[in-house]
Amino acid sequence: MNKKPVASLIIACLFASSPVMAQDSSAPQSPLIKQLNNGNWLPADEAQNLSNDLYYQDAIQAYIASLPLLNTIGLRDGSEAAFGSGYNVLPIWKERMDSRAVVPTPNGDVIYSMSYLDLKKTGPLVIKAPANVIGMFTDFFQKTITDVGVIGPDRARGGLYLLLPPDYDGPVPQGYFTFKSSTYNVFLFFRTVMGKGDGKPDPTPAVKNAETTRIYPLWDVEKDIKPMQFPDASGKRVTMMYPVDDEFWTKLKTFVDYEPLTAIPEDTRSALLSIGIVKGKPFAPTDKQKELLKQAVETAPKMILARRQLGRDDNRQLYYKDRQYENSWAGATAEWMQYGTLDKNQRAAFFQIAYSSAAAMVMHTTGAGSKYPYTTKDKEGKFLDGGNTYKLHLPPNPPASLFWAVTAYNITDGTMPETDQLLPSTNGYYDLPKNPDGSIDIWFGPNKPEGVSDNAFIKTLAGRNFLVALRLYGTEDAFYDQTWIPDDVVQVTK
């Protein structure tokens, strides 16, 4: 007969005869146990509600991270629906872009050429860029692949650019300005400068220059290359805005599936994973998740608008210590880096109302780059109201070696106000009345004040806020040194 050791029998007897010991109330306890239902699972309803809340917050962050991409997709889809697609199709706004083009902050004071290349379909593409272009190639997240023009490698002389797909590992011939895109889809954005006509800008030389652009697959021989098409986009009613409904998510999913995994930045992939958008996997949100995605696509833009309305706590967005003018980048790089860190909220604020961010727009490049100080407020700090009349006084000799322009935009999406004045802008190519000291006054309002020149008046919409943007192309040192500073917009009448 087997016998247990005496010690084991004693211990067994003690446990068998003693009641279960209660937790010592004086023992240290994890603060998280106290916070989370005394260490137990949550009630089922509370758990489901909190999970839904987190999904909604994830959708908000996914929207903010993806807005630069959907901004470009909106441009592409609207353009291709109106003008056609293909590497050889380059729409040009030959009579300038006006309010009939629903586009974020369009510039009606240069000639726009914009197209959308697909390196997955074509393989490496060659682009012969015109001389003196102000342009860029960006990936579809609007990260600059390269500037083109004075700040680009061609130094405004024009030249052959070679764009390689993200997964290209073949031979790279010499003789090109060669760049690899992080996405198959590439945005081509060229601006050509108009000539000075009889008291107004003349678009003819700019259009002629833009039409020297040539685009063709690297490995195709001449007889197989499609001839260029330059459809005139001017005067066409075309909507090129990003989606504002459930299409935001479906277009995003389509793009994720089309591109290489690494084409989507890691932080964006993480945001999309949290709402179920994964390359190659079905996107099948539940009915409740569909409801939350709809809520997010409606609320996120309001959140971005609210941040723009209230401004930054650090005031880095202000150009001057005593003026209302703002810098869209708020001191960030063209890649939206502040203090070495991605500023995703500032990036979202920009792409809500604008598109294209390139080094030439941010760097202090004397006589070559471009600057865009804008204001949403008058001198007293009140938001600009389209029902009021305002005056903008520009000191003599704006520091722009190429040209300067002033434009009014809607605050919510950067489109132009839809009035009978199709171009709500003016620029230095017009014969504008000058004051005795050479300064210029520009007027804004629903009706032109008596005695004001047509070229010095920009029409606004009563009942709608607007912003005023000053463009300086070929920005000179007087702007950077702040020895030339534009006056604040001043309200004249209600």
C-alpha cells in the first residue's frame, strides 16, 4: 500500500478544512483593474458601443490620412470623364481656368496643363517638358516626385523626364532626368506663363508652349506612339472634386487594390486596416459600420474646417506679426514635416481646399519659386463676408519677377465663387490704375463700387464667406525679408 508523505497529508488537510480566503483589501491593486469594471469584462451593450466609437474614430483618422489621395483621384476622375484618358491626352485650359471648373483653388492667371499617367499600363514613360514651365510630377498622395522648371533639374530649359513604375527593376538608359514614382498613378501638373497683351494677359504663347509637351512609353518606337491630344478644357463645366459620400471609401479601396502594398504609406495603411480596407481582401463593413463610415465622411470635413477656422495654437500659420495673412504649409516642408514630424492635420487642412505641394512652393528660392499668402479675415480680424465691400492695398512693386495675381475663393473647398464674373481674379498683366506712389487698390464685393476699374474689382457672393489669395511667382527677397508686406484687407461698407 502506497503512503503519502506526512507533510503532504497535513497541507491537504489544511486546504480541505479552510474556507476560500477573501482578497485582502489592504493589498495593492492595479489601477487599471479599478478603472475597468473591477477586472471583469464590460457589459455587452457598453462593449459594443465603445467598439463602434473606436471604429468611428478610426474612420475619421483614415479620412484625414487619405484626403491627399482622394483629392487627386477626384481630379483624375473628373478630368477623364470630360476629356478622355491615356498617356497622350493632355487637357489644357487654353482660355484660362474659371469658375466653371469645380477644382480646389484653381489659378486662372496661368495656363494649366494637367494629366494622369498610369505606369502600370504603360511601363516607364518619357515626358518632354517645355522650357520655362512651372510644374511638377507627384505621386497620387501628392508627394513630389520632382519639380519641373526653374527649381527642377532642367532649370527652365525643358528636357526629357523618365518616370519609372514603383516595382521597375529593369535597365535605366542614360540621358534622362530619371525618377521612380511610389505609385503607378502619377499626376502631371504644368503651368505656363501668359504673355502681356493689350492691357490684359495673352494666353496664346503659354498655350503654344504647353502644346510642345510630348509623352510616350520608353520602349515604343516612333510609329507605335500615339499622337498627342490637347483638348481645350476652357469653358467646360467639369467637376474635379473629391467624393463627399460613401464613394470616398469605395474609390479608396479600388486604389489600394490596384497599387503595390508599399505604395500606401505605412501610417496610412495602418489607418485603413483599422476600418477593414486591406489590399486584396474584401471590404465588407457591417450595416452599423457603413453607418459609421457615412458619419465619418460627413463629420471629418467639418473637423478639418473647424481647425482651419480657429487657427493653430502656436500661430505658425501667420506670415507676419501684425497681419492676417496665412501660410498654407504653416512652416512645414513640402512633405508636411514640422520639427521632423509629419503634420497630418496641417496637410489635411491644405488638401481640403487645394492641391499640389512641391518644393518650389515652400523653399526660399529668389526669383524662381512661388508664394501664396492668403487671408480669411479683414484687418479687424473678422471673417470676410461676400455681402460686404472690401479694399486691398498693395504697396508698389510686388516682389514677383514673373508675375503676381490676386484671387477670391470659397473657404470650404477652394473653388471660385460662381458669379457672372467667371474669373474672380486680377493680375499684374492688366492695366490696373495706380496710385501716385505706384501702389494698387483691389476691391471685393457683391457690386462694383462707383469709379472702380473692372480690372481692379473681384465679385463675391452675399451670404458666403470667402478668402483672398495673393500669388507671387518668381518670388524675390523683399518678400522673404518682409521689407515688402501687403496691407490687410479693409472693410469699406456693409
